[in-house]
Amino acid sequence: MSKVWYPLGMKIQKLPKAGSIEIAPSILSANFACLGNEIAQVEKAGVKIVHLDVMDGHFVPNITIGPVVISKIRKCSNLFFDSHLMISEPEKYADAFIKAGVNNITFHIEVVPNPKDFINKLHDSGVSASICLNPETPVSAIEKYAHLADMILVMTVHPGFGGQSFIQEAADKIKPIRQIIGPDIRIEVDGGIDPETTPIVTGLGADTLVAGNAIFGQPDRAKAIEAIRNSVKV
């Protein structure tokens, strides 16, 4: 796999150290006609991470963006690009996303037969690695590999579309995952995150919050981000 590539003069970003609460706006809910401006607004509001939802129409019933789009928005943002590959063969396409300029690749445990090897390849390529599990996937599926990752992503909706309702039973997996991985690996949550659900997931041990409609669906993005920050329970 190739080393991560960035445009000339662009700062290489690293995943913030575990423990700090980070909000990762999901561009799935942004206006795709002006993505550069949308990302600039949340960057101005103080976020460090932007969440890139990549869907293939096979693993999930939707199609979104790929490396070409990411390479274009990389040229106008220094934010940490957290790419969530909701695709059937992430190993096959990871190199293209790395070349496009992502900082992190999240893959689904449901589709990668050798997670340890894939995580090692991602680290060797200069990007961080995250493991994701769907609402119906048990914590036991990631237990042998969780300590190798930089972040664990817990889906609290079924992946594929924004605007779904928060699944409490899926969120309940956060606590046992935190017990497995300890304090030094991030736990990210994606699905139905807003000021009402944020205290639930942070109270269980999550420190990275993916929010789409709760941010990009609001006229004042900075105010929406601040509302989520103010609702954090630690």
C-alpha cells in the first residue's frame, strides 16, 4: 500500500489523543454542491475531524463518494479526514483513499477476514485504523483485534442513510468496549447523535461523536456544534 499523500504544503494531521471529546461532522448531510464551504464552516467552529461516509451500494443500500471527491476536498481543508468505508472490499480500495489524502480508514469487521493484517497495512501506510461494528454485531466480533486499532466505531443506526433514529441497544455496547480497550483508544459513535443522545453515549465512554443532520441540517453550524458540546456528559 502507498504512503499517505498530501498536496504540497498541507499539514499531516493525526488522530487526537483519546480522552478529549471530539465532534466529527458527517458530510453525508452537507450540501454537496458546495462541500468546500460546508467543511470550512465547521472548521471555523473549531472541529478537528470531518467524517467522510463512503458507501458502495452493496454493503449498504446507498452510494455516496469515492477517492476522486475526497482528493478535491483535501485541497481545501487541513482537517483530519476520518473515512468510513461502508464497502464490501475495503482492502481492495484502501490504497486509493490513502492516495486521495485521508488520515484514517474505518472498516467494518463484518467484511474483513484478516483484521490484524489490514490494520498493520494501514499503519505501515501512514494512516490510523478504526474498526466498525453494525448495530446487530456483538462486541465479541472485535474483541481479539480492538487493542490493535486507533479507534472503534459503534454504529447506533443501520448504516446507509442519514436521519435515522438512535438505537439504544447498540449504544449499550460502548461500555463493554471501553472495558476491553482501556482509556487510550478512541470510541466513536455514529447514528442519531444530537444534544439529546450525546450525554447518553459520552456517559457510556464514547469520546468521538459523528453528527450529520444535527449539524449540517441546522442553519447555524457553529451554534449546532456548541449545543452538542454543551450536552456532553463525562
